[in-house]
Amino acid sequence: MKRLPLLLLLISLGFGQAWAADPPTGPWHPEITARPRLLFYADDLSTLQDRITREPYITLMQRVRSRANSGYSPTPSDPYSAPREYSNANIAKAAAFAAWIDNDADLADKAATVLEVMAPDVGTMTLQLIDYDIHVAEAIIAYCDAYDILAGSGLVGAERLAGIEALLGGMVADWYAKYADLFAIVEQTRYNNHQTKTASAFAMAGMTLNQRDDSNKWFNYGMGSAYDVMFNYLLHEEGADAEGPYYYEYSAVDHLPMFIAYDRLIGADAWILKRGLCLIGPNCPWDDYYIVNPLDHPKTYAGALWAVKSRMPDGSQPPLDDADPTGSFNGLLSTHFQDGLLAWEWLNNDRDPLFSEHCSAIEVDLIAAYDDAVPVTPPDENFGPHFVLAGAGEAFLRSGWDAEDAWAMFIAEYNQPRVMGSMHEHADNLSVSLFARGQYLLLDPGYIAWDYHDLVRMGVHHNVPTVDGQGPPAPIGKGKDLFGADAFIADSKLDIETPFVTGISSWNNADFTRTLFFPENDYLVVIDDMVSGASHTFGVLWHGQAGGDSGFPFELLVDGGSWRPNDAAVDVHVAATTGDLIFNTLTNIHSFQWMQQIQHTSLDAHADATVPHARFISVALPYNLGTETPREVYWLNGDNAVAARIEGENIDFVLAQTEPELQQFTADETGTIDLETSATSLFLQTDDTAQAGTAYFSGGYRLQLGDKRAWSFAAPARVWLEWDGDTWTFYFAEGPVMLKTETSVTPAILSRRHLQWEVSGGELRIYSKTATKFKVIFPEDS
């Protein structure tokens, strides 16, 4: 009897479609007859001929001509080879465009010849071929572009074009029957780049071969599926893609050209038919489905901005999740959105200049879509430079937008951005990365390739806190706790002297709170709070770009490690409330490009005792070798407390303790000012005279700086405070707020929110029910 629900499900999926609506039939918008039309119209010829006389089009056109004149495979492979097809298709597309631009009959003949040797039959479906659907999709889209351009060139005869059209249509029909129908239940449950790419290919085929009786079916199936997966599963409203930047661009190389073609031909919201879930086609249910013009969907622009917000100083997208550093395709979108910021992002990529290929080659698309009449606009102070995408669980901090600027990434993903990453998700809860001095210093490990990603995706491969040597659990599929652990960005503040971000997560019966500080917009201070109901060995892992076979030196320090790639370096110093730490080195792998494996040395710093509660301070200091003297870190240890004085051009002070015990430090110890505090986490920065400064205060009740007035907090909330003389500004993260200080005068209190306050018995008391910001100004004679 227990088998009955499953049997009923199979019946409903496989045979229950008998009463469902018929699939879309007939041509798709048969009134559209112009050629070319997918990337440009015939009237655009003179515009494009003018473009390719100047940069960046000169470089793009050189790539087109090089590919157009390269060799191709003249004989279809047996068995079917998807890589052979997308390689040939890229050549055919390049040759067709160059022929159209130059009125070159020889190149047109070559493009037609390559199209005539496409493999119209994918043969017997295998597991590998199902997995290669992404490459079949790349071939279909490039073949469609090549045919569309060639058909509008006037350089190939009608009979020959008809033969190519029939060949291409047969190929798409064969692929739809064997993949979209025969494996309907498989492809409709792949909420990832496989489906967005493959579905985009069917939609593009429907728009290209729109006179065929099955073109309406291809378009509706493709658009409905690509739209649904991209906007309802993969892209977060803040622009982040659940599979990470690499696979977002890998999908975008196909889905953006399809969206652009739709915008060119239709350019409007519409009702379409979307194919529903079924076991095997072709009699699957179809339902009405409303789409916004995909280019105008808010998440399309948000995804483009995400590429700007997350980019590293060398211009590449960061290796987040299964990702090697890669470029973005924002050049495809800058003109549609009339946004020179997107153009700037695409044009400024030192690692991969004018990024235009991700298996599919889209130089032709970029020449057509990117209009350099849109003024290139670098990011200004109103745009950044820091970003916290709390819903997506990502934070990016930077000193500026130039190649030598410092950049940090903090990851704390939950729900859709983590779960829908599926097998491409990494165990990177609370992970931190650092790029500075022109080098990627503290590494997120990258990708390598699907068959090797277990070498880089586990918790131990990231810069994370650990419990009993274990980082966060590695997700193995869609799901929640069983398949990984959520993390959350719990607090942040960016528009201050020292930006910070706090994230929380739990694994292996321990709770973690990590706060990342970005002092002077240049180096990192990380405070980790680790607590459990039982005693454990707590620690932290740090990975840098040196050691192993990387060719760069690593040195084990008495309190950490030093990685020195090229002319840059980063020293990481670590201490904890547990007292002495054990420092071990491990050899791990990172990757910067496909199939690359580079060894590096990672640092494992863990307690020399098991405890139920520990706090760690890590300080990561970047510098240029030979031209900069690194900052120095001086540790001060106490019972269940650890503090650090960080000396450079300025002097900063950090404190972490497990309980809010009152601690006292002299000005010699802090480097600037006498300090008395019960904070469990404190970051302090002052000027040379200590007459002005800033402080992060959390988890305590009292703060006194030198001979300045002492502040008492009625609850251990987080507060950011700034002082200048006897003017104090407070930023509370949450309410209720209650604080007091002794005073013989009545101060001025400026607030953006309603406050209650009074001066009574020589004491100022301030109350607020909510998170708030306010300023307290004491008269000079106070």
C-alpha cells in the first residue's frame, strides 16, 4: 500500500496529461521575415562598419576575424560530440559576420559550408550527453546566429540556405524530442545553468526558424523555462546568483543574447504558454504564463550591478562558490540600460580584457549591442565603495576602484542564494577573502572543474572558523540543514571610519559569530566568537596565495603566517582567549582558470585546550615587499581575554573576551589612550592626540577613554561611537537603548529619531525604544 502514492504520482506525471492543454503549435510570429534580425538589422550595416574602425571594436573584430579564418571539423563525430558542434558553430558565426561586414563571398561560402556539416542527429542519449546539454545549447545558439546573418547577407543562394535551414531545424527538433521530451522530468527539475542555457537555445531557435510549425513550441518552452529558472530560482533580488559569478556568466553567454533577441523582435511583456511538470513528453501540460520583457526584469539590472559591486581590483568577478575569476558581460547591457557604469565595468578588466567568450563566443553580440556613445562612467562616491547584500549573504568592502586598491569579501549565505546553488555551492559560511597590493592574497579557492571541485569546495578549503578541526559542512544538493548550514549577515555599518560586517552560523553543535573590520579601508581585523554547550577545540583557517608549488614563499610566524606572492605580501597574526595556540600548516589547492590546480600553504590555528567558549582575533596585514614596512601586532593576554595593539601610520586597538569583565589598559598598552571597558568585543581607533576617535563596542556595559566621561550601557548591545572633543555620536544597531554618563551641565542632544532623555542628580540618562543614531554635545566648560 505504501507504493500507491508513488504510483499515482507516476500516473499523473506520465499519463495524466491526456486532459491537459495542447502544446503550442504553428509558427512563432510568422509576420517577422527580416534577415538578419537576432543581433542587428540590415540597416545597421553602416553603423557596425563604422564601429569596427575604433576600439574596443577593433579588438573584438580581430577576434572575430581570427576565429572566422580558423580551421573547423569537416566531418560529424561518431558518437556525437557537443564540443565539436559549439566549436564549429562559433567559427560559422564569426565567418558569417565577417562576410556580411566585408561583403566577402569566400567567407560566406565558408560559413555556409560549416553549417552544412553540422551534426543534425545527436544519436543515442547517454548520461554524458544529458550532462552536455549546455554545450548542445551553445552550438544551437551560435548556429542560429550564423544562419540568420548568412540569410541576410545576400551572399548565399536561396536553395543552399533552404538546405541549411532544414538541417538546423532537424537538429533542434531531434534535440527537443530526445532531451526536452524523453527526459522531461530530468530537465524540468534542473533549476540551474543547464536549464537556462538549454532553454535559451530552444527559444532562440523558435525566433530564428519562426516559419516552422514547431517554432512556437520551441519558443514557449524555452522562454518559459529560462525565465522561470533565472528569475524565480537563481537570481536574488539583490542581483546575486545562487551558483556564483562564474556560472551566472556561463548562463549569461546564452540567456542574455536570447533576451536581447526577444527585446529586438518583440520588446514587450507578454502572455506565453509554459510547459508544466511531466514524466515524459510530448503530451505535457501547458499553462498560461506571464513574462516581463526579460531585459526589463528588475533582476536583470540587479545582476549587472552585482557584477560591479563584487568585482575585484583586477576587474574580475570573485571566485565565489564554484567559480574561477572571470569577467562579466555587462557590455551587452550598458546600452539597453543607458548605464555607463556597466560599460566601465566591462571595459576595465585587467585579468580578462574585453571578456567575450565562455565556450560561446559573443564578440559579434558585443559589437552589435555595445554602443560607445553611452558615456563611460566610473563608480562615484554615491555608488560605493562598500556593499552589504544582507539578503544574498554577501558583503564587499574596498578602498577604491583602482587595480592597487584593497578589497575584501565576506560570505554568509542562507535560503535561496545558498540552497539553489545546489552542487555548485561551497561550504564557505563566514568566509573572508582579501585582494590588495595588486594581488589576491587571502584566497577563496576557485573551481578547477566539475570533476575536481571537491578539492576546493569543502569547509577546510576556506578562511573560516573551525570546531574540532571542522569548518562548515559541505552542501551536497538542494536542501537545508541536511545539506549544509545557513549563515546570516546579522549586522553591518559601512558609512563610518572603519566599516564592519557581522555574520552568524552554526555547525557541529557550535555557534559562531564573526565580525570583520576593514580599518583604514586597507587591512582586516576579524573577531570570532565560538560557543557550544560542550567543550571543543576551536580554531581558524587561513589560506594565502603562496607555499606549495605556487612559486611564492610562505613563512610560518610565531603567531601566524606570511604569504608573499610576487611583490605583495600578507601577514596574518592570530591569538585567542584560550591562551597558547597550535599553528599547523596544510597544503591545499586553488585555481584561477579552468583545469588549473595550484598548491598553496594554509594555516590552521587552533586552541591547545578544549573549552565551551572561545574568542579569536585575527589580523591580516597586506603590504608591498620592499616598499612598505608592515604594521606590527603586539598581543596582550589576560584571563579569558585577548587584545592587540596594531601599529602602523596609525595605532588601532582590539579587544575580545568571553565574558563582560571590566578590563583596564594603559595608554602605553593601547598605544594612544587609557582604556577601561567591559566590552566583549571592542575596536578602537583614535587620532595622534586621542582627542578624537571611533570605537566599536559590543557585549558590555562600560566604556571610559582616558579622562573623558565614562559611558554606561544598560544592555550589552552593539554601538558604534565617534567622539571629537566633547561631542559624542552614537549608532545603536537595535533597541531598546539606555545609556548614562555623569555630567554637571545639560548637553545638546541631536537625534534623527525620538529620544527620551533627562539630566538628574548629576547624571545624563538617554532612552530609545528602537535602534537609533544621535549626537550629544557637552558645553566646553563641562
